[in-house]
Amino acid sequence: MQGKRFLAIVLSLCMLSGTVSNSAPVITHSITAQAANASGDCYSFNAATGVLTLKGKVDGDILRESELQVYLAQNVKSVVAASGTVLPEDSSRLFYQYVNCTSIDLSKADTSKVKDMNCMFYGCTNLTSLDISRFDTSSVTNMACMFCCCSGLTSLDVSRFKTSNVTNMTCMFWGCSSLKTLGLSGFNTSKVTTFDSMFYGCCSLTKLDLSSFDTSKVTTMKNMFGYCGRIKNLALGKNFKNIATEASLPNGNGWVNVNDPKTVVSGSESYANIENGGNNIYRNPIACIKGDVNVDGVVNSDDRDLLQKWLVNMVSNNELDLENADVNYDGKVDIMDLVELSRLCKQNTNSESGSSDGNTSAEEKTTEHIDAGSEVLSKINTDDNAFEVSLDITASGNAISSLNVDESGYSGVIESDMVVGVVPEFECEEGAVIDNVTLNFDIKDDFTDNTNGKYAEVSDAFDGINRLNVFKYYDDIGMLLPVETTCENNRVTAEVDGLGTYCLVDMEQWFENLGIAPEELQTVNTSPSPVGMLGVPISATALTGAKNTYNTPIDVVFHAYAKGTDNQNKIEDAIMDTATSLFNEYGRNGNVRIYVANYSGTLGVTDQKIKYAENEEELQEILDRILPVASSISASSLKYQTHLSSLMTNYSNCMRENADRYYVFVEKTAINVNATEGVITDLLDQNNMTAVMISSDPYATVTKNTGGIRIKSKYDFGEETSNFIIGKHGKNPNEFLTVLPNNWKKIHLNEDSITNDYIVYYNKHNGDDSQFNFSDYPDFDGDGLIDLQELDYRQIEWNSNGHAILRTIPEMEEYYKKDMTALKKSFIKYGAVDWNMFDKIKLLPVISDPTEKDSDDDGFTDDRDANPLEQPPYFDMLKEVDDFDNDSLIKEMRKELDEGFLNDQAKVVSYATADYYPADIDKKTLNELYGYVDFPDDILNDLKSERKQAKAEFATLPQGGVFGEAASAMDWFLDNTGKDRELSSLEIRSFLLTNSGSYRYQVALSAVADYAKNVLKDGDAVILASKKACISFRALDGDVKIWNPLLMVNEANWFCTINNASGAVIAKVKRVGDTYTMEYTYNVIDYYDWDIDKNFTTLDIPVLKLLAINDCEFAKMHLAGIARSYFQHGKISGKCNFGIDTDPLVF
């Protein structure tokens, strides 16, 4: 992942320093070539072995020729230079993006004439062996990006390089993320002017010897040590004057001079500020590991051997950390330290303190408070969240510096009516050791009051924020369990032993979900309720007349009339509430059918012309059709008897003979019922239906004779209706709870139906279940998986009859091997003093929710979701679409960009002069809202003069190339047409060489890959598209800066034809085995416009000798209507492969 992040950003810096040709082919994967042998005067390539052999006088232009370069970059596996090989004066990009190359041997090459080595090995991401030991670099002036993104190299020794003529070392080792040792001791940098991002992303380096560096000519060190979080030892010579904060050297707890280890000399900011004088070694106190002589983070025989060499003067002081070498704490380093270090190595123990008992740890633990206002918590501490979180963390390694906090990938399945606020996940780099974490949730005033209140009435433990308890999600067992929590003032606090996914739970709602009534917490009652489930509220109607027909199908026929939209909507909501309760109780597998008729007796149909619904989606389709029809019927024309008779006839044609049938009459307006109750009763009896009469009339005879009920509730009849039907039909005799990640959710599955039939068959046939008789087993939620396929068989045991042995809450502690102390304390704290009161609650381990089609609510039903309990990464930024329709995506992007454009008043005013207007905004409206800008004649004339001069100057620029494209874009603006402009492939390539463009492009495709890996099963495919025009991906490894591209340092904003443009992707991904194939189109869109608040000079480039005009003047041209902003767009397409553990290579 680290390499992917680095690869996307660097080339912009190289362009700024003149190190990358503007015509460099970037989108190499879009060009294909047949594998074949190739040769020329200076090279030969063997396609069978992948070996590129250089010979004679190498012509760099030939190797850099577009088609050949792309072909070699994709197919070369190793490079060798034959005897007599002479590398050219311009050796820049010689092995540019040889992404499959693992070995390069240039030991026989003559490099004495080479002057330019910029990007020489750029992007050789799989390179592990590089022999440049005989390089003569005495003539080289440019080494920018030379080893950039060589993320496979673990060691590199360039200490013999002669660098006295080098002026540019920008990004020289940028993104060498695996590099652990780097030899630079011979570097002469007396002519170097820029160290910009030189070691950026060298995240594995632990020490650097820069004692030979001379910074006297250096003008910038920006990000020189960016993301070098492991560097703990730094040697500086007398000519290295200072390290400023712009160099981005992580400060940690501060750097000290080894000669004065108690005084921090680097300031207190996030990045170090060190003023250096003389030859000094600096170390970060966090890294003080006694015995770690070579400062690689561990203590082993390498440290012992190095110390031994130092004691006999075989190595210098700069090659080891003398502070760490003082193992016995006597203030000096001698043979006794070597003896102690040898003892530690034999014990295979890392020493940090040298304590007499020998019990030492790998690194010094540090404690840090991370305030709620910290950037790392910004994705959680939003304005609309219920709380602000802060934390205190004690850890070693890179835990604190690499901490990342974001909304959990499990949030989609954890969020429920009992969870308060966002579900955060706290994580850090692997290998970091967490000692202790304190989570602080500061509850906002709007969320302190009880939302339930029924439990607070019986116990103060539920009052206000006391009702809130911290829970942790254990993904290894798929359970959400409470941790010990304290509440004081408006703060909820939990001390935990590690990072992970945590959330705040409203315990009132939690107990209600368990079926524990408030009075049971006040006075514990251990006797079972009438239905065998403790605490389940049972209405009087449910206790009488139960048919005990739980497994019998149910037909419910709604006969509805509504007059007016308000009543119509209320009926729709109540019908849906009734149906949802029945589906939850009896399943969405066809056991329940819902029919809806208008008053004339016509049954509604689904989109598939079916007259009943077996789930909420189908019911909504019927309601959308039937209720508008119902509202159009005149009340005066109603003849209830006739219409009821018509309904019974229509229903009898599709009713199920063995179903338990209910007729629900909904009267929402005053009508004259022209029928007797006797006739109504006879019609219902003919179809053996139970009446539920929701009406202002009593209908006593109907309800009595059919065993039904009258409901007086005028609008909200859903709960009463469903409770009556469930009570009448019968509840699950073996009801139990299943612990799911989203909540402790009571579901109704028949315990006897939970057998090992499926898993036995699956194992017997080696995973081939194609002949299994699925139709014999229930699919409660109708997601295409029978319930038995949604069980977590790792956590279920079976009795001799093949039925599941379901555990109770008190049995969890022994089975799950989790400390249930916090769980018990939570029960006791809130009044559930008898642990055994939960013996009736049984737990069902699952891998997906058997009562929900889409357990994690990510749009992929469980049957087609590879990870049904975890939302895919970037779920809030990508969506599944039906077709690969890029034109529609561009329209969505355009609409969003237009809306953003309208939000800026100055831009709206300028936009008002253009030919194109958004569909819902006309020129008159714009004029009324914002008015037009009428400049005085003198100012208007000045603007016209500037426009004329700019036109003339731009006409003198050479055609073609990036300068020509930029001039063309400016000319389009000055022509005052306002028409859309298509971006050229050259402009897009140039944009993708920038920090902004490259980052978004790379991360967009990586996001698609990560998303697909999460959801796709073997053999499946998906089409994904951006949800929003500008994909604002999460900052990776900290604050990734998106800054203006290309020549921004010269404020040549006219050159930035695409400035921080929006982008969106559409891609089709297919999985076969562990290989994924992605076909994609990436879109770039932007407005060419100007900022009236800027006074930067945009044309002040000496080499072009153009008239200086600032941004504000161009913006005024917009407002005056003599130049017009315009919409511009372009796209690139490609195809790539990636694996389970690899990312798509798009550069």
C-alpha cells in the first residue's frame, strides 16, 4: 500500500525542476504490443527470458521512443550491460517504469560522459538487485528522481558517487519504501540547490549519515524527510547548517544531540527544527533502545558484531549509536558493554533500560494525548456526530505516528437504533505495540437526554449519559460486547487494551432489544413468560385464540380507501409497518403474502404483474400503483357490498388453500356502507378469513363471527394489526436471540430447523453443493441463501441428532474465551443482578444475518457478497451501476460541478454572461439574485486592452506541446464563446504528472480494486462508478497535499489549464480465482475560470517575455462579458489485472 501511495504524487516535483519531458508517455498500460524479440544497434531484447542487453554506444532517444519504451517497460525482467557499453550523456528515464524488472547490472557500463540521470530508474517497483558499483558520476548535474519509487530495494550504497557537479537531487530516493540501509557518506553537495522531497517516503530507514552534505547553496528542503517515520538517528556534518520544519522530519518527542541527551534541540512542533553547528549525531529519544547499536529497531548479533568492530577501531563513530551502545549505564562504552550485549543477544531479548532483572522491552513506551481537534480524528469529530472523541494512548513502535481513525468498515452492520453516533475504528501500522488506550467520548448537548426514558423511570443508572456504554466489536467471533465504562459530566470514558472498532450504545434500547422489560431490572423475575421468553411484552389478544399454526402460510388482504394525499400516505405507512413486522416474524421467503386492493376490489400488482408481495420492495411497487387509484374513486359511488364481493372473487383466484387468511378493512374517510354485517360476514366466511376492521364503525358482528378484532386507531394501525395477527397465528415456539455485529437482535427462527445437514453435505462433497436440495430448507430473508448457509460453523456444536447446541449468555465466557467481566458489570450496573436470568436467551453465531437480505447494507445481497458483514472500503464514494455508461456519469459530474460553480457568487456573476445555463437557472433569475457587473468605461477599456495584448502574446507561442495546449486553452477563454472544450490526451497526460492528478487517478482505481476485492466472489463481476464528481479519498498516511500543478511556483496559472480538477471513474471488474481484471474509464473535468480575489501575476515568465496580467484582471474579463469561463473534460481508458494481495498497476 505504501508504494502505491508514493507512486502517484512525485512527478510533479520533477516537472517543476525541469526533470521530466512534457511529452513523456505516462499511460503506458493503454498501449499494447505483442511479446517478441527486439534489437537495435545499442540493445537486444530476448522476449523468452525477458533480458534486455545494452551494448556499444547507447542511444537514449531510441530507448525512450514511445512505443518501444512502453513495450520494454512492461516486458523486461532484467537488464545487463555488455563490456564496452557506453551510456549516453542524457540517460534520463533510461529504465523508466520497468515495473516487472527485478535485476539491473550496469557494472560494465561506462558512465563518465553522463550528465543527466534524472528518473533513470524511476518506477522500477519490483527491482531488488541493482549493481551500479562502478558508476562514474563526475559529470552528472541532475540526479532528480533517479531512484524514485524503487520500492523493492532494501539496501543501496551510493557512497562512491562523485556528486561535486550535481545541482538537483529532488526526489532522488522518493518512495523507496523498503530501503533499510542507504550509504551516502561520500556525497559532495556543495552545488546542490534543492533537496526537495529527497527521502520522501523512505519509511523503512532508521538512520541516515549526512555528515558529508553541504547545504550552503540549497534553497529548498521541502518534505526532504516526509513520511520517514522510522528515522531515529541522523548524522550531520559541519556544513549542514539546519533542518527546518519544511523538511518534514517527524519530531516525535523531540531530537537530542548525543553529546547532550537530556536537551531537546528540535522544538515542540510536529516536525523538527534543528540548528546544527559542527559534526553531530542526533537521535530521537523514542528510539533509545539499549543495545540497538546499529539503530535498526532490534537487538541481535548484528549489534554485537558492530560494537566489537568499533572497539578495535574497524569502524568510525558515525556508524553506530554510542548512546545505545552504553548498555550497562556507566557513561562510557567499553568491553563490559560488549559482554552485557552478548548476554542479551543469547537471551534473544531487546534491551531498552538495562534493568538488573533482564526483563526488557523492544522500545520505550510513550504516552500521548490526542485531542478532539487533532487532524487524525477529523473524520469522526464532525459537526453532525453525537460526540467528539479524544484518546490517550501508551504504545511503542509507530503506533502513535501511524494512528489512523476513520468510520469503521463494519459500521454498516453495527449501526442500529441502539448505537449513538458514528462507529469509529482506530488502527495503526502492524508491529506497533499498544500498551493502553483511554477513549473519551464527549457527548454533545443535543444527545444527552434520554430518547427512550422507560428504563430511566425505574433506575437512575439509565439517566442521561449514564445510559451510554462503550462496546467493542470482536471480528474474530462476530460479536459486539460491552467494555467497562464510566460517565462523568458529559464525558463517557473507557480504558481498553487495544485499538479496533468501538461504538457508543444506548443501554435502554439494548435491553429493549433483548426483550428485558424495565420492571424486570427493578425487580428480577426468573420465571419464564407465557411464551417461554423472558421479558417479551405480550398483548391480551396474543394470549387468546392462538392457532398454533406458526409454520402455516399467511395471506393478508388489505382493502383500502383513502381520500387525499395525506390520508393516502398514512395508509401506505401503516400497511408497510404491518407487513414488515410479519416479515420479521415469519420470514421473507413466501411464507407471508401481502395483497392490497383499492375500494373497488381491484388487486394491485408488482412490476412483474404479480398480485401479492413477499417482501417490502414488492409491496412498495404495489402501493405505488394501488393507492393513487384508490384516491381517484368518488366516495359517493361506493357500494361496499359489491366491491367486497369483487375483491373476494379476485382474491379467490390466487389465494393459497392452506393459508391462514386475514382481511384488513381500512376506512379512512366517512362513507355510507350500503351493506349489512351479515352479508360481510358471509363473504369472509366463504374464504375462511379473519376480519381486522379499522373503522369508525364497530362491526361487532363481523369481528365476533370471524374471530377478528376492531382497531380504533385512526392512522397508526400497523403495530396493533401485526400484533393481533402474530398472536392469532402463533409465535415461534423456540424463539431465541442471535448475536449479530449490528445489534443484539431478537429473531424468530425455529431452533429445530438449525441442523448440520448443509455443512455435512458440503464437506462430504468437497465444497460442491450444486446437487444439494436447497428447496427443502428455509430462506427466511429471501436473499438466495438458505438459513443454514448463513451460520458460522466454526462456533457451533451439534448433538447426536445433528441439531445445533445453542449457547446462552452465561455460557459465552467459557466458550468464546473472552473476559465477560465488563458484560456482567453492565448487567449489574443497570439492575440485572441475576446473571442466570439470561438462561432463556440463546445465541446463534452467523456469518451473515439470516433475517436481512443485505446484512451490511452495502447494496450487495448476502448471496453475492464475499464479505456480507463488512462494507467495502470507499463505500461512501463508489456505487454499483447496471451498465458501463460513461456518458451518464459525465452528466452527473457536470451537474455536480455546475452546482458548486453556482455556490460562488463571483463565479455566478461571471457565469451569467455565458451561453450555457443549468436547466433550472435562467438569466433573469441570476440577474435578480446577483446583478451584473457594469464596469466604468475606463476600467472596461483597460480590460479590453489587456485582453487584446494577451491574445497577441499567446499567438506568439509555439504550437504543439504542453505550452501550445495551454495557449490554446487561454485563447478559448479569450475568444468569449463559453463553449465546452475537449481536453487533449497530452493535457490529460500532463495533468496526471501532477501531484493532484496522479494521486486522484491512482487512488481512484485502487479504490475500485479494494471495493471489488471486498464484495466479489469467484466468477462474479461488478460495474462500479463514482458517487460524486470529485472523489475526496481519505488522506493516506497523513495529510496528503493536493496543490496546483505544473508551474505554480512561477504563479503561471494560465499554464494550469486543469487546476485541481475533479475526477470520476467507471470500471468493470471480474474475478476468476484470485485474479481480478479491471476495464475502466477515468474522467477529468474542470472549469477554466479565474479567482477575483487573487493578485498573482500569471504571465510573468521571463523566458516567454509575456505581459504580466494577474488573476483578478482575468476574472474581471469574465464579469465584464469580454471573456468567458468554460467547461472542459477528457477521459482515458485502460485495462489492468491485480490479485488478492496486490494493487492495480496503472503507472
